[in-house]
Amino acid sequence: MKEIVHLSRRSFLKNGILVGGGLTLGFYLPLRGSLSGASSPSGVTFMPNAFIRIGTDDKVTIIVNKSEMGQGVYTSLPMLVAEELEVDWTKIRVEAAPVDPAYNHTQWGVQGTGGSTSVWSEWDRLRKAGATARVMLINAAAEIWKVDPANCRAEKGLIIQRGTGQRISYGKLVEKASQMKVPKDVPLKEPKGFKVIGKSMKRLDTPEKTNGKAIFGLDVKVPGMLTAMVVRPPVFGGNVKSFDAKKAKAIPGVKEVVQIDSGVAVIAEGFWSASKGREALEIIWDEGTVAKLSTEGMREEFTRLSKTPGAVAKKKGDPQQAISKAAKQLHAEYEVPFLAHACMEPLNCLVDLHDDRCEIWTGTQLQTLDRDAAARVAGLKPEEVRIHTTFLGGGFGRRGNPQSDFVAEAVSVAKVIKKPVKVIWTREDDMKGGYYRPMWYDRIAAGLDDQGDLIAWQHTIVGQSILSGTPFDPKKDVDPASVEGAEDIPYEIPNIFVDLHSPKIGIPVQWWRSVGHSHTAFVVESFLDEVAHSTGKDPYEFRRQLLSKHPRHFGVLKLAAEKFGWGKPLPKGHGRGIAVHESFGSFVAQVAEVSVNPSGKVHVHKVVCAIDCGRIVNPDTIKAQMESGIVFGLSAVLYGEITLESGRVSQSNFHDYPLLRMNEMPVVDVAIVSSEEKSGGVGEPGVPPIAPAVCNAIFAAMGKRIRRLPIRIEELIKS
Amino acid sequence: MISLEVNGKKCKVDVRPDTPLLWVIRETLGLTGTKYGCGMALCGACTVHVNGEAIRSCVTPVSSVDGKRITTIEGIGKTKEGKAIQEAWISDDVPQCGYCQSGQIMAAIALLKRNPKPADTEIDETMSGILCRCGTYQRIRQAIHRAAKKMAQGGKR
């Protein structure tokens, strides 16, 4: 999401000044009641900046401005603070940040989590926050002891005086430290001195995620709360023509049935009464133009478009001429479907709306946009809206909706009922609710000279723009999110051409873990494998020769190949495939070992993954995210597909939108490259290479090239 | 009125008899550790124990468990297997988003009660009923083995 950088320069600058100029003491924060955070009987806390609060009980609360959706930010970001603050890890508590410009993303100008940016975008700010606090605590102790601060050092939540060995805990310094001047330009540690960064620190949120105490959006309760379900149009863009609520209202527990912008809301005492009420509701819809759409029709249209010139995303050399003159040409078409995020926690949002304020509890990835949308719907000022970010039961991009769909809708329900109300999406609502990973169609060609060298590459992409029409719209012909991973291929090819068609077809689309890379890596790395095989060269060797100018790509490729034992004999019927891809500032290569049984069922036995994400913060989190990305990607390779028939989404729940299960889990082995480069992301980069690695392995195992996902068993049945 | 014993406490609930046990646990009794994921017994996020057996509470009408003993994630830590599993989950840092983990843990505990030393194939068979979108499967497998080992050592002492 690097294209978002320029969008809100004003708030970015504002934020920059806040940090650069130092935050004043007593800086106002609309903090919510902390569950387990720092507390002080006297009410005095030391809060040197927006991210740290130390209580007289020695507890250190770190206020995290990123949403915890599994990727580990409630651990990795506190690690950045803790490194400089010199604090006892067991005394750290985490609290979700409220919505405030102080918590804006350092690059986006709004508060949000995504694009695998959390660690690198907070790398400087959070370390500075920790260092500033430490210096103030040292200065406070020095003043009490009447010694030079240079004679004091901080360690595990204590300030220790050199020589005398006298010590005082942070909690006892709270009052004094609060009177210290906020220092400017505090020096930060050199990496060789790191004690926390680079270590596999235990996740701070694990205990509460094993005993039922972790609170997700769906778990929040407020007194007098009602539950609502919304019946949304069966076709995207449809509207309510009329409805009859008589039978629904007759269901015990149903309180109200009301029309809102997005459909008809059934408001009831709880989930079951709302769901019974909804079953009894009769609605006549005005379905609109999307009712004419079907997946098959879209495929035909995309195919037609792919044969016409699109908006140019990349042109190097003269690819058309080079291909036409090539000694050998290869042509292929690749296709991937719409995909649902299918977070385990279906969407939900609790709203408590009053005349002068609005409280919202939800798991969101885009707090500022949601707050502003809520304010618009409620007729309030943004500062009168408070968002309490809960744990997210998965996000994968879906909970960062640029239209704030699930938040704005819940506020509109609250506006009618005038009581606290939680809108719950059923699994079916969530699955059919749109904002999918776009369906893509790719036409791709390569030219080889008479030496077998790759001299031309031509790639046409067809699919809906994700950013178009959102506040992040780049307002250009080429949406960078559509061509990322395709217009910037690392391979040394003299002639390259990439163009793009972005048809507007009315199906809501959105970023889905790894965004454009989720499809471009599959196409590029599969087709490159086709080219390699056509020359008779080993796919690893073929890539190596083309990556001479990209050492980090080659580094992970080599590491994965070595760790797997590339070239060593495999069991009969097994095949291995390799793929490498850069995304979100990180480089990932994967080798998959696969077999296909006679009935066409694919078995992924093993995946070796190598990642270079620059500077390592929490190695175990990096491993977990690679495992996670591989599973997420495998579900898409093997099963994931949202289709439409007469504008209606055909899938509804996990029986027709299956996810990978435990019995299908390959052994995953992750290797991390040690690096001093700037940190890259880890939440998404594990996803892109798995589809091509698996499909390349299938080709190696049985000579069948997969060019359309998900894999269709019928294509693999052995004759 | 339906009588239940939940996590050792006896209670009576006055709800529609067809209400799924899940929503009685979550809304009537306020125990939100048990999760809603699919409503069709497809994902296992709602797994609880009824008289010691793992069941899917999202499709279990509360009337069908009248008078029975129910254990949820909030109460399972008191058992030997529960404690071992929770500790192993922490050791291996299993959860990511955490939403499915109550179901995973309840299923894993039922497995260990049945078979204190399960092989990979048995783990896969039992645990394949519980979906995890974050992909924590490898660590779940590892943590079940860890808990089994710990319990075996505990037994020897």
C-alpha cells in the first residue's frame, strides 16, 4: 500500500511535528479503561508520550496503535519500545490505542494496520518513545540522588547508580519523571547492543488466547445491548423495493425491523431471535444491473479484453518486435477467481450512540476512516466518536474497508433503534458480503532467442481495480495494486511490456492478504517455470542466471533450495517446485514437495520457506507468519473460489468455500536470512510464492501445468 | 426452564428450547470464550464438552442438553489435560488471531482424555474438524505432543 503515502500529507506533517518536537507532558489522550494496564493508587502515572504509561505499581503499559489480528503486533511493537526503555518484559501490558492523530500510521496519515508495514513504519518512532522515557527516568533518579545522570543506567525497570549500586524502580520515579523536561534527539542503541530486538520473545497475548479471556468484537457486551442482523440485497448494488415485517415482528424477542441504506435490519434481544426474525422477513428487491452478471460471462469479457491494448504499466525495450522475431515463442493464459477473506470471526460492530457521542467496539484495521464515517452517519463531529479496537478474529485486509461498510452500517442501525446495538454478520452474510480479492485473467507471452535466452516478456492483466473509487484512489490509468509483482519482475530480460485493463463491473473488491501479489506471483513464477522447462534447464538454475542483479531474491532462492536439498532424489511420484517473490519489502522463496493421487487429489507434503525481511525483530513471529501465509495461500490454491450466477454469490459457508484443514497441513520449515537491511513486512509476503511453488511441483510430478486456480481435480485425474 | 451445569455451577435458563447451546453460553450465561464461526458445525470454533464429550454447540439445541454437565474454555483449565494443553499452547506460542483457539483447545483436550499419547494421524483426524484461518496447525500438532509428553512425565513422578 505504498501508493497511499501522499494522500494525507497534512496529517502526516502534523504527526511528524508532534514526534519531532517532543510531546508535552500531560498530553491529552482519550484513554479507555485499561483492563490490566499500569495503575496507580494516587492516579499519578508517568506518560512521556502517546505510547508509554508507567504506574507507581511498576507496570508498564504500551499503547499500541496497530490492530492485533494474529500477526503479532501486540508483541513486536512493544519489543521496539522495551529495547530502549530497558523494562522487565513480564511487567509489560498492552493497550489498544484510541483514535488520535498521535497514532496515525507514520506513512499513511491515518490510523490503520495493513500492507505488512507495522514494524518498519514504527521502527524509529517506538524506539525513540522508549529511549525518551528512559532518559527522563534516569534524569529523575539523578536529581533525587543529586548525581550526574551519566552515573546512572537503566536495567529491567530499575535505575541503578554506578559505584554505589543504589537502585530505584521506575514506579517510584513516576512523579519525579513526570516533571522532567522531554529530551530531544535521544540517541538510540546500535543494533549490536540489542537485547530484545532479534530475540524470539513470547507473545504477550497468548495466555488470554488460551483461556477464553481475549475479547474480540463479537464478545463485547454493554448493558441493554440488542443484536441486529441485516438482510442485504442478494445482488450487489440492489435495493429494497418493499418489505413486510409482520411475521418477523411476531417472533418473540424481535424488537424492531427497519430499512437502512444497506438493506433491512432485524433488531432483537439476541442472536437467535434476530436470526429467527430474519428468516420470517419478506423482502422484494430491486436487483439492479449486476443481476445479469455471471462468472462465466465475466471470464468471456476478460478474455476479450486481454486481446486488446490496455493501459501501459511497464515498457522496456521493444517487446512486441522482440517476440515476433524470437526463435521460440511461448503463450499462455492464467486465471484466478474472486476470493473471500473468510476471517474466522465474522464481521460485527457494536455501537452505543448518544445525542452527543458515539462509542464503537469493533475489530477494525482502519480506525480513522471508520471514525469519520461513523461521525458522518451519526451527524456528530469526528472527535465525538470513540472507537475501541478489540482483538480481530482475523483481518487479512477485510477489516480495513475504505468505505467503512460494517461500521457505517452499524451506526445507521443504532441511529434508528436509539439503544446500544451489535450488528452481527452470519458466516453466510460474511461470505456473500463482497469486498473480494478481484478475479484476474492474465495473457502472457515470452520470446527466446536461438541460444534459449529469455529476450522478451509480455504480460496483459485484466481485473478490477481495488483502489479506484476509494479514498486511496491514485487516479491514474494503472492501479499499482493491480500490477505489483508483475511490472517489477526481477529477472534480467531486455524487453518487457506489461499492460492493464481495469473493467468496472460492480462487484465490490478489496485488498486480500498480499493484494496484487496474490495473483501476479502465481502468473509470473508459473510462467517463468514454463519457460525454464521449455529450454530444458533446471527451474532453479534458470532463475539463478536471471537474478544476477538481485542478490536478495537470489539469496532466499538459494537458501530455500539448499535447505530443501534441491536436486536430491524424491520418492516416486513426488515432484518439487520452486518460486521466489518480493513483496512488502521482503523476499521469500519457497520449495514445495507435492504428489497427486490417481483421483487427482493434491497432497502437499512439505514446504521449505526462506525469507529475507531485513532486520529481524521477532524470529518466532516471522516463522509463524510464514506458516500462516503458506496455509492461507494453500487454501486458495486448492479450494478458494467465489463465483456468481445471475449476480448472486454461489458460496455461503465452509462446505462450499473450504479452507485447508489440519490433515492437509504440510510440514513447513522456515529459514530466516540474517540481515542489516531495513525491515520489510512479514504478514503478507509468505502468501505469494506458495501457489506457483505448488503448481510448479505438480508439473514436475506429472507434467500437467496448472494455469487456473483453484486447482481442478478433474484436470489431474490420471488416465 | 432448562437446567445446566456449566463449569461446575448449576444454573437454570429460560430461553427458547431450540436456541443453540452456543448462544445460551455466550449471551445468557455471558461466557464469551466459546466462539461463533459458521453455525453449521463446519468450523469447530464453538466446541465445548458435554458430559466430557466434545460437541459443536452451534447446532446443539439447548433443550437436548437439559440436565447435562457442560465445560467451556473458561472452566477447562482446572482439569489435568486442560492445564497441560494450555501450558503447551503457551510454550509453542500457538495462537495467532486466537479466535479459533478455544475450539482447538477443547478438541485437543477431548483427544488427550481419549488417548493420552496420540500419534500424528490421530491428531490430524480429530483436529481436522477445527478450522484455523491463520494456519496454526503445525504448532497445534507440536503442542499436543508436548502436552502428552508432559502428562506422561507427570504420571511417572
